[in-house]
Amino acid sequence: MARWALDLGTTNTGLARWDATAHRPRLLELPGICRKPEGRDDLEAPRLVPSATQIRDSLGFWDRVGSHPFLLRRALIGEHALIGRPALDANDASLQPGFAPRFKHALQRSPLQHLARLGGQSYTARDVAQHFLRQLFVEVKQATGERIRELVVTAPVDAYETYRAEVAGICKRLGVRELHFIDEPVAAAIGYGVGLEDRKRVLVVDFGGGTLDLALVDISARGIAKGSCEVVAKAGRAVGGDLVDRWLLDDFSKSLGYTLTEDGPGDQAFWYRMMLGEARRVKEAVFFRPSETFAVTPPEDMALFEARLRGKSAALRFDRGRLVEILEGRGLYSTLAECLDTCLEQARERGLGPDDIDDVLMVGGSTLLPDVYAVFEKRFGRDRVRAWQPFEAVAYGASAYGADAFTQHDFIVHDYAFVTYDPRTHEPQHTVIIPKGTRVPTQKDFWKRRLVPTCSLGEPERFFKLVVSEVGRADDAERAFGFDRDGQLHKLGGQGGSAALVVPLNEANPTLGALNPPHAPSDKAARLEIAFFVNADRWLCATVEDLKTRKTLMKDEPVVRLL
């Protein structure tokens, strides 16, 4: 029987299961309800299901039969709600009765809060959550032929016990026989491949559609067995990707002279929602491209009179620089810094400094906003920030936890290579010295070769230099994200993604030893013997021997720290 893992998100929900053949977790794609199964999606997270619910207003005979508590646990009969993309599509033109765009926050804080109303009946957060999960289970049954009976559910570390009780009650009513919970930071750590053999202090940056939450947690072996962790420090703000979309729409409206409001008269509300979706698309497009045009615009007669007199074009070219200006002007980066400072101050009160944080895990689509990664890279260094799968890490970790298939050992998650240049074409060539998946620490002579200095400029080589680079790649048909040395986001694999991202790590200090006498370009004999290994702290260390002079130029010295 398959064990499933559910990452129930505020904006999007992911459902994963363990692939025993490939020995890895996979998100289940449900084409009927997921984001965009075949559409153009720059972020390309098609397997995620929007956490939106539309209660159906007319139930047939079998729909009513299927809602009976006795049958609800034993069979999935009828359709009681639209969820995911169909629920959003049904509310494009105007908001329908019985629509709840999200429910998680209310389920955490106030499960009896009314979120929707239809036919004189009010629906609480508990009701909406049950409708959403029931229809999700229906879609799984239709797609796989399997009924979800065993489930691991992720839970925020700041969730009250009532949240777990609510989810447990709903799952029991829906026929789940074995239910386990795992704290989201623990799931993220497992999903990102953090070695958990020893106690780890992990900073989780959860920045999604609705909120920004930072949590510094202490993960121990005993906690892992229970799927829980100890919160050392936390901070948060009510800012997320949805609010950023509104900022962009406000900027668009001001630029072109529109007065779009969410509850405006006539067609204003319709166009507000339409343009909010377009603002989201443009925002995500400039994550990867310098600029993008608003392809959807309201009718010109909705513009202010003065704007129509000026004859402004309804087309607006929007670039990444403008997005950064908006985020800075609205105080997003200062908010990030304040939250981080709050966490670090709370940690200091417990005797912990920034150097005591082992890893920083980026979770949620808004972590891909320009310069957000840079805030944490600057504070903690590239070697501690894990950011390549913000959408999947939590669901993947929960799936691995449920299958009891996560590793206790630390391992390297990217390829690492040194760069040489072809003496004729001067094209760069990358030789992998530490492949991804390598367990650490390694043996002393993990990679050992004899090398000939290239003398790429045609002059005698006086110094032995090697530039070590991080090489990021996506697995199979999956896509991942990577950041270059300038902090620019790249998509790896998937639709329109690059095959690899190469980031030099030690260009500023590539010298591994001085050659005395210098190595002549005409000398094709091996001059150097070099050995690489990775120590327990993930430092790539090198030993370099000069074969000509029999001198040791380096002995087990650290070169760069690996991720």
C-alpha cells in the first residue's frame, strides 16, 4: 500500500508519494485540478494544486448519498466541490457564492470561522478543508486507482494542536486509517538533503503567497523519529506573493491612468481580477527575462479622462529593475532584514550566533523574487543556502519520511568541477572532481590525478591556478532553480530550462601553489599531482605535489566549501 505525503499549503498544495523503483519522491500530477498542466508557466510548478475551493450549489442524488458520514469513510461517491484550477476558473469573471480562495490560516487559528456561504448555509474553515481534501482524494483515486489510506501531513511549527486535531478529524472522516504528522522545517530539511545524523540548527525561510515566516529550529535524532523539532527563534510578517501582485497592479494602474479597485462598480471588479492575474504572470516572467509586456489590458474607456487625452498606449513594458524598485519602495527587503535580525537576536539570547546555523532552507515561490536569495547568501554564504526546489522540498521530505527512506548522512547536492582551457580553442572545459550525491566526509584521495599546466597565454606558468565551479543540473525531466554569482535566477531542466548552471567559486583566489622554476609551454610532461577530498564540514580540501621539484605546495588545505 502506497504511503502518501501531503503538503497542505496556503496558496498551493502538493501531494507526493515514494517511487521505490527510482528511490526518490515524486509529486503526483493531477491534470484536472493542478495549476497549468500544459500551459506556458515560467515557474513551471504544474503539479501543484491551488488551495481554492468552490462549494457546489446543486447536488444530484449520488452526490447527496456520497456525503453521508457512513459512506464518506468507505467510498468516494459524487462531487461536492470544485477545487484547484477549476475553482479559480469558475470565479474569473465574478466571485461565485460558496467560493473560498484559501482555508489553511483559518483552520489553524479559528476552524469555525465562516469562509463561504451558499443557499443560506455557511461553510466554516473546517467544512471547506474537508470539501477540498475529499475532492483531492477523489482525483487521486481517478488518476491512480488507489484510495489514500496512509498519509503523512506536514504542519507549521507555530500551528496550535487544534490544527493537527482538525486535520486528523477530517482525514479520519475521509477514510484515512494511518495518519502521521511532520513539522514543515523537518520535512524541508529532509527534502533538501540535509544530513541529520547529528543535531542540526536550520533556518527555514517560508515565503509563499500569503505570508513570510522565518523559523530557526533545532533538529535532533529523537525529534526526527517523531517528525518534530524545537523552535529556537521565529519571526514573520503578513506579506507574500499575492501582496506583491497587488503592488505591481497598482504600479500598472498609475502608469497608464487606470483606477482599478477590487470592489469597484461595473466591470471594475472583473478587470481588477483579470489584471491581478496578468500582474502575477509578468512578475514571474521577469524572474528569468529582462522585461515582459502586459499582454492583457483593460478597455481604454476605463482609463482616467486625463490619461485618454494624453493618448497613452495601453501597452506597458515591465522590467526586472522596475520590480526591484517596487519591492524596495514597499519595504520588502527591509522587512526581510528585520525578520532575520529578529531571529538572530532571539538566537543570541540563547547563546547562538549566525555561525551556529548549519543550513538555510528556502521554501515557497516568493523566495524566487529578485534579490531575496541575495539577502541570505550575503549573511550566510552560498554554501549554506539551499534554494533549488522551493515548491517541492517540504512534500518531498514528508514523502521520504513516510517511506522511512531519508538519509542520516550529509551528501553533496551539486557537481563540482575545475576549469581548464583547450590550448587551441581556448574553450573552457569542466572536469568533475566531486559528483553530486557524494557522501561526506570522503577518503583523503577521493580524486587524484597528474596534471600538465595549460600555459593558456603561451607564456611560462609561474603559478598553478584552478578555478573550482559549482555545476547545477536538474534530474531527469524535473526542473530545479539555481542562482548565478550575480544572484540572477535560472531554471534548470523542464520547459525552456538550461541543461546546467556553472558558477565559479574561487575566481578571486584560484592559486594553489607557486611553480619554481616556471613550467614551460613546450613541456608536455605532467608537472603536478593533485588530490581532492571533502571533510566533514563540506570543505573541498587539496594536496598539491610538484613532481619536478618534489615539493609539497599544499597539504590538505581547504579551497572552497561545498553545498
